[in-house]
Amino acid sequence: MHVVLDLHQDLYGWAVNGDGAPDWAVDTGGLEVQGIEEGQPWYLQGADPAVQAAYQSFWNPADGDTRLQDHYLGALAHLTARFADHPAVLGVDIMNEPSFANGDLAATFAIQPQAAVGEFHNDNLTAFTNRAIDAVRSASDDLYVFFEPTSLINYFPYPGDLIEADIRDPRDGAPRLVYAGHLYEPSVHDGYGYPEESTYVADWEGYRTAEAEELQAALWFGEWGGAPDQDRMDEFVAEVLDLSDRTMTGWSWWSWDPGGWSPVEGDGTTISANGERLLRVQPRAVAGTPTGFEWDADATVFHLRWDERAEAVGDTELSVPASLFADGIEVVLDGDAVADPVWDRDAGVLRVSPARSLGAHDVCVAPAGSGACT
């Protein structure tokens, strides 16, 4: 298991009914936070003048003092140094869902028409992102740096607001950057079901894949999900997972375990409806460079293709949940049936090790006896 350390904030800090910043780093200019009415979505708290003031004290301090950002980036560098050599830690997400770097709520509403057509460029967030990359690099040249566009950009979705050409990774060698915007279809996020007319998933894919390529960054959506019992949740999860396979994009399901949106029920052991939806065969570790993969849920068939790299070591591993294959599996590797697949049913991991020929490989997994891979 790999870990991404996420510097998480929602509504800036606890002192303004959110989470994230410690109380000493919350400057509301003397404004007292007011609560929202019971039953209203939590994010409406963001319109509170005290929350808005706290954000602006961080992003756009009236006196120009960057003290709060400086402390934040110092904490980011300290955290990176602490875990830089930990074998499980893959990288650091510099800030969860950054909001209001462009200005307060009124300023955000004002730039909506520009943002909708990709004409808003967030100089402030772009500069902060570069400072954060530098902070991580001051402690580690190896960890991946995860960063996000403004959270509202993800929500609609709009074209990203970062200035791609200005983002840079100062490490030696290829950049280790991950573009990590979240994927929350608004209606699904709020529990109202997945509208048949929604173009959200297709729009997100078009915008984010192009932006990641321009950024020379891997693409990863660090949060997605929704309540399990809403209308057309099956279709939503299937569409997003197909997007992930098609673009070979990693993801992380938002889950406050157990219960709620979680893949497991409140008892902590029973697979939930969301857990069932997420069960599929997928690559776990590829000994080379993957060139494509897809999962056919109806046929219960998975294909993976990859090119060898001379420096790659170890087996190629696939996550193959045993519950999907009650009667076993058939595996075809590079056109030949594998007589005795190395499949750990308890761990749900299949290992394949083709002959090293510095060429291309493919593997197919299907239900035993189906002949679907031949």
C-alpha cells in the first residue's frame, strides 16, 4: 500500500467551523463566525464573512505580509523531511481543495464567466503551487508532488485555472508532478442521483487530461464518491471507472470508514453497495510501461498491455478479487494459457512474469472455463 500525505483543509480552519489551520493561523480581522442552519450543506459555511476573511488573510493579506503562507510552507517542508525516506510514502498533496486564492466570494462569482470558457488564469495559486513544490524539493528530490486547481473548477467542471506553462519541478531528471483535481459530479456529491443528461464526467476527462499533458504531470483524482443509495449510482461509478481505465488515471475514493460512502458497511466488515461497485480487476504494479487496459464488467474479462523496460524489476501484479471469480480464473499471457496462475485468493493478487524479451506483453484474465481470453 502506498500513502499520499494530504495537507487537508475544508473552510480553512477549526476556529471558523471548518478544519485545517490551527487557531493561531486563523485571522478573521475580528469577525465572529456564524453557523449555518441545520440540514444545509456543510460547504455553505464558506460564505460566512469570517471564513472569507480567514482565507484572504492567507491568500491576499491586506498588509502584504506572507507570514501565514510562509509558516504553511515551512510545515510542508517539515512533513516532507519527516517522511521522505519512508518506503510507503509516495508523495505529498500540497493543499486539499484550495479555494479563494483569486479573492473572496464576490470576486469568485465575478470570474465565473471567464472560468467557464477557460479564460481565467490564477496567478496567485500558480505562484503558491511553485513555492509548495520548492518546499517539498527542499526536503526530497524523489517524492511526487500532488497539486490541484481551485476546488470550484473541479465542481462545475471548468477548464483549470493554473497557468500550466509556469508550473515547474526543479528536481534533476524528469518532473515528478501529479495533477490531482477531485471528481465530484454536483448532483451525486449532494446525494440527489446521477442525472442522465449530465456531461460532467466527459467534460472532466477532456479538460483534465489535456491539462495534465501540458503540465507534464501524471493525472490522479484524489477524491471522488457519493452516497451508495442514490439514483443511477451504478452508472456513475461505472462511467468514472471506465474513464480511469481509458486514461490510465489513478484515483482515491473518498471514504470516512465505516458506513456512509464507504466500501464497507457500518459493521466494518460487510461489503457495501459502493464496495460492490468498485470491485474490478485492475493493475496493481506493472513491470514496465502500461500502454492500455480495460475491464469488461459484463463479461468479467480484463486485458492489460505493457512495454518492457530494461530497468524494471519484479512481477506484474493485478488486483483480482476472488469474489468475482467463484469458480477460478483463466489467464492468457502473451498468447499462451497459464497452466497454474500464481493467484493469492485471500490477498486478491495475481502475479505474472513473462519471458524478458524487451518487447510488448499482454495478459488476459477471465472466468475459468469461459474461453474468453482465447
